[in-house]
Amino acid sequence: MINFERFTLPNGLVVLVNEDPGTPLVAMNVLYKVGARDEHEDKTGFAHLFEHLMFGGSANIPNYDEPLEKAGGENNAFTNNDITNYYLTIPAQNIETAFWLESDRMAGLAFSDHSLEVQRRVVVEEFKQNYLNYPYGDAWLLLKPLAYKVHPYRWNTIGKEVSHIENATMHDVRDFFGRFYHPLNAVLSVSGNVKTSQVRNLCEKWFGPIATGRAPARDYPAEPGQHEKRTRVVHRPVPGARLYKVYHCCARTDPEFHATDLLADILSKGHASRLHNSLVRNRQVFTEIHAYHSGDLDKGLLVFEGRLVDGVSMEDAEAALMQETAKLTHNAVPDAELTKAKQMAEAMEICSEIKNAHRALNLSFYEMLGDASQVNHVTERYNEVTGAQILEVAGQVLAEDNSSVLYYHPQHANGNTGQDQGAARKASA
């Protein structure tokens, strides 16, 4: 149970406070409701670029990290399809330093040519190193546009292509900042050795003067239903073959989310899971295989990815996977197995409440979803799931004509030179 209080500043900034006198630290989390889905298809990677730019100096603070480190704090950030999240921890007696730093970069970045060029180089190098020159690094660059045809989830957080960041202008980044990085599009959470009254005073002092901003218009095209299996075959200089298979499924806030999540856990969470037991341990088709829900705010993906045992064909591996998933579409999950999955979900939820940084993030995230109090009902939602609901979800989702598959072969297979072999079967957009 996370106890918290909520208040909203006149400029629209929502603030959540979890008082925890049992720690000498305070965690602050600033969630901006902007991710890769908010980008234009010809200017992708901007949300991730700003994850870096926000550390590049603000109007009054040339270097974000230096004063935070002097105050005993540490920080980090991440970006995904839907949000950009900044978080830090700091000794409670230095909490005002955190408010000073976060408010100043929300109020206005320095936007210097030097900072843009430095962070542009960092992001471009990250793109090349982690996605283009790393084994299997381009898998999701290939898979997402195979699965999505109109929704902006069809490109990765890093961007659709490196040229979009290489060609980003100062006007582009100023415009992106003005649309998304303001109080009305953010949620601020604080967890630790603080009082709500103290946080309110500091918020009014440091964030209160910042202009409200305008709520971004969000009118994303809905991804049409998929009615034919899509496939792509690639050969790369990698040590072994991998199979990536995804199915369209529910959004994070849909009623069936928890059933879908438990379905994935039953299949692959832990060494006693179905896929590990059958396909890794017993039949030795894969050396490892994982299933998970992407958890996106809009309709997401149920993902399967596994590395094949050397000598196993891609056809046999996919057929073995399909045999296991088909069981969930025909037979209800036994009560004991479902109970175990629920207990594992509950244990994960309890672990997520131990650290103040996790509490602050969870409060911000659930507030962004619509109501921070739902953070205290997650276990309840999982426990409400029935075997019949999982059977229904499996039947709806795990249909072959709802799947997109990337067959990722090592380059030397069959004497291949490394060129893509195209789509074996591909649905129209």
C-alpha cells in the first residue's frame, strides 16, 4: 500500500507526495506525457533526443549533473513509446536542489547550438552502436513496421532512421519542447523523508511561476485489424538464429490487460514456465525463449522471442512454439498454475514498493493512466482474473492471421550473403 496525497498547482502541474520518514533520502520523479508516438513520421527519435538534451543545460544551470552530485544526489531517465521519465534521489536535507534543477529545465532549456550538436552526436552514435552494429540490434527496427502499418508505434524510440536526428534543426527541437515539456503535460511525484506541506511550498516556489502550456492534441490513427500473417526473413552476422513473433493485443488500460499479462507469465516467467519446461528443457528447441506484453498505452503487442538451438530449423522452432501456445486456446489454465502466476505478480508488485524511487515512478505512472490510487489495486486486478478470461484472451490474440514474424538467421546459413530475403507472406496495409 502506497499512501499519498495529491494536489494540483494553478498552472496544471499534478503533484503526488508519499511521506516516508523511515529513510534519509527523497526520490523525485518527473513524468512527461511524451514518447515516440507523439513524433511526426518524418521527424522521429525526438523524444529520445530530449531525454539527452534535458541534461545539457538549462536557462540558469549550465550542467545539470554537477550541482546534483555536489548535493549527494544521483539521477537517470528513460523514454519509451508513450512517456519520457526523469528521476533522481537525494538526501532529504538537500531536497530543494532537486526542485531547483527540475523546475529550471522545465521552464526553459539553454537550446545552444553546442548542446544540440553534442547530444545529436551522442544519439547518432547510440543508434549506430546499439541498433545497427550490435548483434540482433536491428530486430525491432524491422519488426515494428512489420506489425504496425499506420499507428506511430511502427517506429522505435531511437527513431525510424538515423537521418532524422542528424538533420534536426534548432527550430525543430524548440517546437518539440514547447509542445510537450510544460506543467500541463507532466506529473511530479515525491517519495521519502518529506512532508506534503514542505513539498507544496517548494512546488509553489519553483514550479508555480512556469507557464501552463497547452494540452497536446493526440489523434493517433488506430491500427486496423490484421487479417493475414506477415513475415520477414533476414540474415545477419550473428552467432545464432532467433525467432521473433508478435501478436496484436490490448492496450495498457483495457480490461483484459491483466489477463494478457498473466498469460505471458504462465508461458515464460521462470524456469518452471510452460515454454521453458517444454521448449528449452525437454525438447531442446530453444536455448532461451521469452513472452511478454509490451504494455503500451494504445493497442500493444504480445511478444515471443527466442534463440534457437543450433541445428534446429526455423520451421520446427515456430511449429513447436505454436503447439505450446495452442494449448492455451483450447484448455483453461489449471487453478494451481493460475494461482502461482498471480502470486508471482503480487511478489513483483510488493518489490516495486520497497524503494522510494519505484514508489515515485509508480505514482506518476498510474496518475498518467488516469488515477494514482490504482497503484494500490494492482494485485487485486490480477487476482480477479479467471482461467476462463485467459482462455478467451488466448483465443482472440493467438491467431496466426494476427501475427507478424521475423526470422533472424545467421549470415552463414545456407551460404547466404546477408541480404534480406523479403516477406514470405505479407498482409496489405
